[in-house]
Amino acid sequence: MINKKTFVTGITLLILVTACKTNDLRMNAAKDEALPKNKIVVYQVFTRLFGNKNTTNKPWGTIEENGVGKFNDFTDKALHEIKDLGATYIWYTGVPHHALVRDYTAYGISNDDPEVVKGRAGSPYAVKDYYNVNPDLAVNPANRLQEFEALIARTHKAGLKVIIDIVPNHIARKYEGKTNPEGVKDFGVDDDVSVEYARNNNFYYIPNTEFIVPDGNPPLNGEKNPLVDGKFTESPAKWTGNGSRKAKPDQNDWYETVKVNYGIRPDGSKDFPELPAGFDKKSYKEHFTFWQDKDVPDSWKKFRSIALYWMNKGVDGFRFDMAEMVPYEFWSYMNSAIKTKKPDTFLLAEVYNPKEYRNYIRLGKMDYLYDKVETYDKLKDVVRGNSWPDGLSDIQKGMADIEHHMLHFLDNHDEQRLASPEFAGNPERGKPLMVVSTTISTSPTMVYFGQEVGEAGNENAGFGTHSRTSIFDYIGVPNHQRWMNNGKFDGGQLSDKEKFLRDFYKRLLNFSINSSALMGSFYEMQTANRFKTVSYDDFVYSYARWSESQKLIVVTNFSGTVTSEFELKIPSELISKWSLKDGDYPLKDQLYNTNTIQMKVQNGEGFAKVKIVPSESFIYELK
């Protein structure tokens, strides 16, 4: 926990920096883009786990022991319930065919060596065939692509749009495009393997050197397998996905993958045309035109073809894994082609370096980036007692020009579960974080399946560790399975607390997608209340959101133990912006519609008495 006595001076200086002149932050996208009319909510599912009804959860269990979900488990009822929760998009994580340890040779698929596969079910980010889907997910693996196409159609019928992964930085060590469209060659087929680098090679090589399996824990936890012999044939060895140039990568490297070459020389210089100055202000149409007569590396063409292939299947968007490890010039080339084909395609990138955000948005033409190291990390620090929430205002100020492009989340396949002891500690403590994450900006909101019923990721799955729902193993997701209720998708096995929690998410998300104010302006009220308002406690945070037709005041209490009762000050500057005259105004909470307080405006300044219990939030609307 932080020490208030030693922290107060620093926080006071922080608040002075965020004085009222910075409060009027009109949230806009880039000038050549228009904000969507309503909030976007992405519901992420780990596809092979979603429909799994098996509750055995044996560490390192096989499909037969632990079960696996299928495309067909996303029934009309399941999709209706996801839509009813408030989702507008569903991200089917782990759809492209990736390396895994299971015999599908009867379907023309080669076996993968467990020594270059993480876990038994395999990493979804070691893609083996970009033109087909994971055979584990199909009732009939021979028809796996058709089963996914049917799921796309069912998803659209339910009023949801479809997102899948594309992993541009790396692919599985044993990539085999068994179902390539006519004219499409596999990665590496035409590579000159005698050199470390060539512009049109798809990979980087370690010439005249054999790949050596990394040391570490035995594959499959020591289980016997005919392919486990301490060897994996790769000659010459390739660079590993995370950039390791060793023929024998470390066990902590992304040893199951190889890095794709985009025309970046080993010394880091660029071997392709660069965007002219000023192209950060150009539209995707102008970017598309720029690339029409340019010669680009072969890997660029291959990934553009992959994206357009899936768009032709009806996919509405992509989540690009580790996008910042790929040059933004490539993204300009690919994303402008995607947008030219379908302008409303949803493009989400995994980027963690704040210094590069604007390059990937403005030059790379990404719609959205992860807001991980700013809002997510700050909220996690606050709920764990390591900082106060005041800094959220600075984050909003610092990203005011790109805030719509920074997707907010508190849970995903890579992170510790929100309800885990390592994060919020329990689902109730996560509720104020969810309110702020959802309402503080115009950005999309993402929810990871099971989050809405308090899934804590406690299972020992095998290769995967607890606090994160494993992406490498066959496993069940207990809280989610109780909501799934053996395929009824009616929450029939949930506890009362879990039902109330899901109801909270449903109320919050549905309010957000129907609120014009949440696509409007932001005004931080922390400066007016911190250290100036009696009993406005350290872990209370407040701000206003508004549009022409709706005015909101959000108050949240991050404390898990302290009830705060105080008179909230609504600054005169905000009262003026809202054109309010002196008098009394009702403020009605929009989450549960049971709490109405009075705001009194006197001499141009507003006051409202608030009582807020631990982990509670109010979204007050001016009536």
C-alpha cells in the first residue's frame, strides 16, 4: 500500500499540472476519420475453451480427458446471449490452424513435434496454415473450414461482427499450407537459404547451421511420444519469433515460432520504400494509392493476401498480434488495402510502446491499439493499492488526440484474470475498474469471456499457469461453464453473486453502447475535489462526460473497505459548459436506476451530496 503522508506532496503537484485549462478535452479521432456513432464492445472468446463442458481439468490432459469446445458450440442461443450482454463484435481467438500435439494425419495434416509446440493444445500464435482453421474446433475436421464459415454466418445473423487473429511477426516452425488458394506459395519456398538475409526471403537464416531444440522442461510433461527425441529438423536454422538469432534458442524465447522478414536488414535498416513526410495526415485512400507502383518485399504480399482471403469469407476485422515488431510501412500497405476493400473493417493492434502509438495509428492506419501500459496498468496499480487514481486524468490529457484509438480492457488471454488474487483479488473489486475503463473515453471496450461471471483462472492446466486461463492446454473454465449450463447458455448453475455480477456487466455495457455522452466530451473533476472536499477519500475518482443530448457525472470508489460520504463539487467551468442556471437538478444513476441525488447550482457552481460504499460506482445522468 502507498503511504499517504509521503505521497501527498507529489500528488498535489500532479493535480496542479492538470488544472482546469486542460479539462476541456474534446475527444476526437484523426481529422480524416469520423468517430463511430456509438460505443464499440468487443467480446473476446478463446474459441477452443468457450464451449467445453468437460470439468475434469487434469493437468496436461488430452482432449479425451479434458474436452475441447467446437465451432458448433456457438449456438444461436449462445450468440444471442453474448449480443444481449452488450457486445457488438466477437473476437474468435485461436481460429487459424496452429501447431498442436494430436494426430490428424487421416485428414492430410502432418503431426507436429512436441519439442516445438508449447503445451499439448499448442499456442494459437504459432500458425501452421493461414488458409485453414484449427481442426480441434471442428466436429468433422475434414469440413473444418465450412464449419467456421457457418459460424461466421450465425454470428452475423445474431447481429455481431467477427474478428479473428492474424499473427504477422512469426509463424510455426513447421508451416505447411495444405489448403493454399491457387497461385499462393508457402512461406520460404523461394528463399535463398545460403544467406542470413535477402529482401524477398520470408525468413532470416543462420546459414550452414542446424536448429537445436532448447533446454528446459520435457515436452508433454515427460509423456512418451514418438517425435520426442531431442531433435527437430530445421536446416539451416532460422531466427526465432522474438528475434533470437541463436540456432539453439532459450526456453523463454518463442522457440515454437520463426520470425518473418519484412525487409528489415539485420542491422535494423529498411530495405523498402518509406512513407513521405506528411503521410501521417493522409487518408487510407492516399496511402493505398502510394503503394500501387511500389516494389515491396514478398512477405508483405503474402500477408495482404491472407487478410483479403479472410475478408472474402465474411470476417469483419482483425486483431494483429505483436504489431509493433513489424514496420508501420507494411501496415500502411496492408491496412490501406483492407480499408479500400471494406472501409469499416475493424483493425486492432497489439502495441505496447507509447512512443510508437501515433505512428501505428496515423502511418500504419490502425483503428485501435491496446491501452495496456497507460490505462490498464494504472487501474491495476490503483486496485492493488500501489497508487491513487488521480493520474488517470493525466493519461486522458496525454492521449486526448488519440484516445478513441486506444482500446480498453481489464482481461484478455495474455493477462492475469481481473478476479484473480494477483489482480483485483475478487470480482467485486474489479467493478469500479470496469466502470472507469468503459466510460472514461470514447474508446472501444473489450471483455474476455468468463470475466462477466468472475472467472479467476485458478486452474493448473499444465503448460499454462494459474491466474491466466491457459492458451496452451485443453482445459475447462469453471465460472464460464456454470453460465454455459451444459449448452443451455442460461446461467442456470451460477451462484447468486455470479448472476448479480453478470447483470452488472450487462447493465454497464448496454448503457455504454446506447450513450451519446460516452462518445462526447470529457471533463475531469478530480482537481476540484481532491484535498478540497471533506471526506472525498483517496480512492474516489470523478469526471463528467457529455454530448448535446446527454450529461453524465461518473463517481467511483476503488476502495474495497472504505465508504465515502461527501459533497461533490461540480466546477463552475463545467456548469457553464452545460449552460445550467442556478437551481436544483436531479441526478439519476443509470446503472441500477435506484439512486437519485440532487445537484444544487448556486452562484454558478454545483454541489451534490454523495454516499458511495466500497467498490461502488454511479453513472449519474442530469435529468
